[in-house]
Amino acid sequence: MIKFYNSGGICFLIAIIFSTIAGISFSQTKDTTNNPLTITGMVDVNFNKNFNNPASHINDYRNFDVYENQFNVNLAKLTFQKAASPVGFRVDIGFGQAMDLVNSDASLGTEKSLRNVEDAYLTAVLPVGNGLTINAGKMVTHMGGEVIESISNINYSRSFLFSYAIPYFHLGVCANYPFSDKFNATLYIYNGWNNVVDNNKDKSIGAEIVWSPSSSFTFIQNYIGGPEEANSTKKRHVFDTIINYQATDALFVTLNADYGQEALDPTGLAVWKGIAITGKFTLNDVSSIGARIEDYYDQSGFTTGTLQQLSEFTLTYELKFTNNLTTRLEFRRDMSDKNTFEDDSGAFTKNNQNTLLIGSIYTF
């Protein structure tokens, strides 16, 4: 078990250090470049069919492709960004089922407008060594091998690891330092998991190291830890490992493994863990095939609500009609060692579900 010191004291000390550095550095630094504001965006829609014909029209244990037998707007978003030189910012405004799900359990306080803000942070690059980059505000999590935007993943649907093992977003501050072109590290201080307003007295601490010894291989180790339940001091810890390997010009393979645990009140320990292997084979300039296999063990029933072992296989065909429009056709089979999937009568009598999805993503 990792020992935590008083996170409030750590936050205060780091704030003083950063403020001192900033006061010294920015008094000597002028914005000599005229970096323009860039505006980009995307629209992501889908239709999917669950062959269990669940009475609720819900795909169990799925993320973003939740509703079956209907057309869905997954995500429509705009990104406003100005690169730091030395100061910049990024704001992502999003709408759709993805944003509803990401913020469904969020502590947003009295200000609900942040529900549609995926990112909103300031960036400063301080002239310390190779350059110290600090971000402060609301930001997506550093954890996981997949992201909220479908276009940036190999498969359209998300893994169980993305859905249950890690958080979506945080509000806090982070500092990244590139020790070399092959190794960099980042320290994070957050209010907590999926929190805008903290629900206890302590902060969560995160860390990331990225090692890229070659252009074809990258190793990433992530961590987050701290109390996450309301008014609790019980700690939650998650370790997240990602290995990316470009085996050939056509074949890319990535491995994502997670281990999480949380001390329960008054006693006990909840544990969840899993591994996913995903590959993408490029057929030609406009098409590719992606596949993912995964096992996820919720050995305490803490994250999925049932003590079970989930597994899935996903096969995705991608076709780029233009540089801006990508369409994916995807088959996925989910399985459990328990009967936790819904049937057409509304009862949970099945230990598997098969779905077929078509999704289109336009970027600009």
C-alpha cells in the first residue's frame, strides 16, 4: 500500500514553488510569437443493434454506445486552443450521449454549465531546463489506453477498462517535464475522480512516465491515488500500464493493463483488474481492420455492481470516405461468468450479448 502524506500541504508547497518560478520566469520572458487561435471540431453519430433485444434498449456494460436499436448522437464538439508561448489555453465544448455519460455522476456544485465542458485549462511553459509545462483547470484523465473521442481509438466501442477501471476527468493542476526526447514525466494534483467540487478534505495524486526508446515502441505507466468517497479518508489506488508497438508499417499493437483497489468502510478491500490487447492492420490508404480482446475481473463487484469476470471480443472495419469522414462497422461479443445481460423480457438471464454497430465521424 502506498503511503500518502498530507495532500493539502503538498498542494500548498507546490503552489508556492510554481508561483515563485513563474514570477521569476515570466518577468524575463515575452511572448515573441503570434500563435493564432485554432478552432477544430467533430460530429460523431452511430446506430447499433443488440441481438439480445433487451427490453430497456440498453447495451449492458457499454460506454458511449449505450442505446441499441436507434440512431444516436455520440459526441458533437468544438475545440478552441492557443498554444502556450509562454501562456495559452484549451477549451473543449461537447454535447451528446458521451458528455451526458462522462458527467452523469459528477459533483458539479451549483454551476451545471461545466457539464458540457470536456476540457478548460490554462497552459504555461516555464523556461526551466528543457521546459516545464503546467496545466491548470478541468482536464480529461491521464489514465487509460483509450480516450473519449472515437476517432482517436482503434475500435469504435470502448473497453471495459475504459468504462470501469479508471476515471473520465479531473479538475486540478499538472506539471510535465521532458527529461529527454525519449523520457518525460508528469505530476498531477486533482480534486478527485470525476469531480469539479471535491467531496472530501484530501486531494488525489497522479503520476505518469512515458519512455520511448525508439519510434516504434512506447511504454507508459500511470498512477492515481487518494480518497474518493464523500467525507472519507479511505484510499483508492489504480495502476495503469500501456505498451504501444508499431510492429510493421501496417501493423500496430497496443496493450493496456489496469489494477485498482479501494479500502472499504469500515473494513475490507475492493479489487478490480483487467487487460486488453488491441491491434490495427492497415489494408490501404483508406481502410483498416482493428481487433480487441479483453478480460476484466471485478472480483468484489465494486465497479460493475456484480462480482464477475467479463470478457469481450471486438472486430472493427474502418473506411475513410474522405480525409474528414470516417465510418466504422463493428461487431462485438461481450461475455460474463454470470447471467448479467438483459433479455427481451427485461430479465437478466443471459451470460453474453452480441452487437453490430455502424458509426460515422466527421472532423474539421
